[in-house]
Amino acid sequence: MMNEAIKTIMSTNLITVSPSTKLNEVRQIFMENNIHHIPVVRYKKLVGIITTYDLWKNEIAPDDYKKTPVSEVMHSKVAKLNAEDKIGTAAEIFLDNRFHALPVVQEDMTLIGIVTSFDVLLYEFKKEYPKPILFKHLFEPQKLTA
């Protein structure tokens, strides 16, 4: 059931930040885009990930966000997938580690996508309910922006 490649469900229209990006900008990105995970890249290579939880757990005062770089709170040891890994592999990693996003990288660590636990849930939901009553917008093709 979950033997399709991650590339079939991963998001490729990515929002990323650099290690030097300040936390006030990251907070704004989270709020404006309704996301909870942002890959951290340097020259298109994945170097970490920052989450909304990271902003909270580090107990950094909001007044200090303007001077605190992402590098101080990001995770640099990141579980990741490649585009050919199976959806079931992502599900297993999510369940085993209790986190909700996995960057998708090429062999040289170039970031090419991200898959979330929501993507896996939506994938399974669409198989079971091909014509939903609610959330029809989730079944429409995504328009990529340049």
C-alpha cells in the first residue's frame, strides 16, 4: 500500500532559511505560511531543520529573536529521505521518532523536497475516499509558483 516513492507526495515548492537567518524572520514565515518545519540550507545543501517547537522549547525571549540566528536552535542531525524511498519508510520514521517532517535530498545533500506526516495521512485518505465531501481543495492539483 505504501510502496510508492516519496517523490509522488513530497512538496517541492519549498520555503527555506539559512543558518544566519534571524528567528524573528523564521517566526514570521511560520505565521504567514501556516507551516511548522523549515529546512535550513547553505548553497542549496541541507544543513538542518527548524520547527515551531524549537522556538518554544529554547525559551528565547521574543525580544531576542531579532539577534538570534537559526544556527543556535536548529537541528543539524536530521533524518532525511531520498526521492525513491517509499512512503511507508516515511511513515515508519514518523511513528518511531514522533516528529512530523522529513527533508528529501539528493545524494550530495541538495534539498529537493519535504514530506510531512500530513502528506502521508492525505495520501492514505485519498486512496480510501477519492471523492470527499469536506476538504475538496486538498484534492485539487497544486499550482507551483516561481
